[in-house]
Amino acid sequence: MDTKFLLLEDGVTIRRELMAIIGDAVDGICLVMYIFCDDESGKAVLHELIRAARRGVRVRIIIDGFGSAFTPDRFFAPLLEAGGSIQRFNAHWHPRYLLRNHQKFMIADSRTVITGGFNIADHYFGDGVQNGWRESGLRVDGPVVSELQIYFELLWNVPIASGLKLRDMISGAAKGRPPPKQVEWLVSRPGIRRSRHADYLRRDLKRASQLTLVMGYFVPTVSLRRLIGRIARRGRVQIVLPQITDVPIARYAAWFTFPRLLRDGCQIYEYQPRPLHAKLIVMDDIVYAGSANIDTRSLHVNFELSVRIQDAKLAALVRKFIEKDIRLSTRITQEVYERNSSILQRIIRSGAYTLLSRFDYFLSRKFVD
């Protein structure tokens, strides 16, 4: 069976596919989600999971202890009664509490996976233009999904809540079986050394002649900005970021990086209609999709999952999809930047960038061992 890809262009499509995959599952459903809300969307997804468990499907869920802190255990009680299982990742306060499981994916029958930047909550399942947040996702079908199933079993069997040391989970993640070349499941994890995701990202940036990305949170390090600028000087770079965001400090930090990127010739846009939370990257014929942002927390602090796919047809489709968002965005030129950069604004941006790029890295180094 060949691997098949389906780009999910908004939250409405993501929710529809999510429900359909659960409804069609016959053996097992493995769900890892940062936020699982007790709202209309959360209740609808939970109801479908309960139905699956009642027909004999093995349902296992991992939710983050911080991201889903306000979703009570009683919300999931009907799923447990139907035979499902649930774990909360890192749910109790201790020095490593800020190391979070930010991954978002669901596996069905070890042959279908859906992943992206979305969580399970009402505002992630809108169209991103008239309602909800701007989201995107990717569905992958084929034997390659079995590689991700192996990783899920590691997450399930080595939860932080069990009292096992975090480094045991990190070393286990690093020993995963190498996936196929066309499709690679890339995990980011806490630590000082670069994860496979960071290694692949840097390698691809060094080689690319075109880069187009949509990113909910964009706080690249100096070295990443340098690599992106080199692509702009030899080809083309388009960067689409949110104007409306749930983390205003992240927008300040992103603007701090603009001067160098603009000088190198990058085209920078801010998406206008709704909050933008999607995470999509296309470099030449390579596509990245998943939970990871381009920031220190995604690359060095959180557990994140991205899928890297080398497929010219999918890359062209993603690039065309991002063009739609560009048409709904305002371009940040050098003139626009200067007009919106008072001394006070520059100070705030510098402080925001320092906090988000240095503080999280310090936490990673201090609390992993």
C-alpha cells in the first residue's frame, strides 16, 4: 500500500476527518493532545471515542497535565466506563512542570494518522476566516504510520506521572527505529542537544532555494534567522505570521527578528481575519506539519511531533494553500516596520525576544537531568 497524504485546510475539515477516522476505526485509537476541552467540540469527539470503545476498539488517550488542567476527570469518566484508558502527562507540580507534552496527533488502526497544530476545542474547529482560529492539519495513510505507533507505545509506557525520570523518556525517544526516507516522524524533546526535528530542519534550510511557511509562533534563534536569510538571498522566502494571537508577547518577539529578515529580502506577512495558529513549512519539495513552532520552546523544551514529507505534489499543494492566506494578509515591508517601531516598541520587542528565546532554554538545561 502506498502512502497517501491529505492536506486539511481548516478546522472544519480537521474536525470532520477526526470524527470520520474515529468512526471507521476497528482495532485501536491512540490520541495525544495538548488541550482536550469540555466544550461542544470536546463532547462530540469524546462521544465518538466512547462509541468506538463500546464496539471493541482499544481507545487510549494522553493529554497534557497543564494544557488540559481545566478539563476535569469526570468529563472522561464515561470513556473509562466504556473501556477506554487515559493518562495525564506531567500533571503534578515539581521543578520540571514547565516541560510539556505539546504533541497533537491521533492514530487509528496503526495505518491512519491525523496531525497538525490543532487541539480539541471549539475555537480550533472554525474556518479561520469568519470564525475560529486559522488552523491546518495533515492526514497520512499507509504502512509508515506503524513507525509512529511504536513511538506512541513509548509515550504510553513511560509517562512522567509514573515517577520515572524524564531522561529515561528522552533517551527512549532518541532510540526509535529510523522511519522511511519519504516520510519521517520527527520528535522534539527537552534537552541541550539538537533533536532530530531540529537537525532535519537545519539541514533542509541549508539546502533549500525556496521557503514558504505559516507559523503561529515565530521566534527563531540568530542561527535560524541566518539560514532563512541565505535562502532569501539565493531564492525566495515567504513568512506568514499572526496579527491576532493569544500570546501577544510572541508577536513582540517575532517583530524583533524582522530587521535582519527584511534586509535579506524575506517577504513577511501578518494574517488578518482571525488568530493564526497553524504550523506549516514547505521547502522546495519538502513539507513539515505538526505541533512544533519555530521557537526555543518547541525545539528544546516541549515534547513535539512533526512529520517531514518529501513529495513534490504535496509541496506544490501546500504552497498554493498558503498563497490563499497571503491574500488575506498585510505585508510587513521595511517602511511598515520603521513606521511601527518607536524606541519603546523596540525595547519591548527586545525584552520579549530575550524572555522567550533565553528563559526557556535555561529551563531546559536546568531541569532535564
